[in-house]
Amino acid sequence: MASRTPPAASLQAAAPVFAALGDATRLKLVAVLCAGGALSIAQLTAGTEITRQAVTKHLQVLAAAGLVRGLRAGRERRFAFDAASLDAARRSLELISAQWDQALERLRRHVERPREHG
């Protein structure tokens, strides 16, 4: 099985996704958007202690990473989850995971190889 290294450009593109999801509030916003479809900032802040201004800033980070997109619904702006960037980041992780699997298999074969006595 040939080793496939994620292209540097792919890893570079995935970095903002991982950085954006590294914040607990943004991760929660993504989860809410995944479950609830396109939501307004008022809907995203309802029942929470987070301010609309804070949600707006978090949504800007998520949008810059390509994880959410803003949609106009009349006078209201709604935000929806966009899976494309997350899918690309996931593919990068899958390639890295495959590399680890290959490295561990090589180590296993090396460790289990019969030793010559002499």
C-alpha cells in the first residue's frame, strides 16, 4: 500500500477549520446549526448567556473558515452550516490516519520479525 501524504495546500486549507472548531462556543454553534438548519442570531442566543455581539464574532470566524454561510431571509440574516470545508478537513485527517496505520503496521512487522541468533 503506497503512502499518501496530504498535500501541504490541503493541510493549510484545513488549519482554519480546526482552529475555528477548537473553541467550545464555536463548536456548540456548529452543532446547533447542524441540528436546527438556518438560524438567526436571535435564535442562536435564545436561552443562553452569550450576547448577540459575541455570537456575531464567533459566526464571523466560522464563516472565514468556510463552516457557515449567511443567508438573507427578508430583513433577517440567518446562518447555516456548510459542510464542504469540514469534509475537506476530514479527508486530510483520514490521510493522516492512514499514514499512522501504515507506520504502526511496519512497527508491528519489525517487532514480530523472527530474530536470527548467531
